[in-house]
Amino acid sequence: MYVMSIVMGKLVPKAIALPMLTHGSKNYTLAFSNTPGFLKQMKFGDIDTNRMLCFVVSTGYIGITLCVQSYVDAFTVTIVADSGVLTEKETEELLGNMTSALN
């Protein structure tokens, strides 16, 4: 789905791409990205970075995205829920289950 989104966005007019991506997203419930980060701490000028964030905003009917990114000796988990697809109750239940599973 990710590659399809990139290709469609670059090569196909938006009026055609958006309906095709929306239709194609009906087969998915979750977008997931696991991005390997830097092994050594980065600097911007004299400022040391202590973490990096990653998130993906999905199109169509995908209700939730989950991103995991490593950075040096830690990792960050980012979860984005689409209120147009999931109700607040569904989102809270899903996030509660994910939190319980991680603990």
C-alpha cells in the first residue's frame, strides 16, 4: 500500500489516484512501519538529539497506523488513529489492548 501510494502520487493525477487508493485501502485495517534509525547520536550544530519520531498518515479506510523506530539504544512507538474510520470508543479499546500487550 505504501509503495502504491508513492507511485500513484507521483505518476497519476489526484482525481484518479485518490479514488483508487481509497478503494485499495478497503483490504487493510492497519498500516505498519518499522524504520531503523541511526546507531550513533546525531547532532544539529552544537545540539545533541536524544530521540527521533516517526509517523505515517494513511489514506482511505485504514483506521490506525503503527510506527516503530529505533534510535541509538532505544525505540519509539507512534500510534495514529483516524477518527473518520474508528470511533473514540474503538480507538480507546484498541490502544488499551496494545498497551496491555506491551506491558
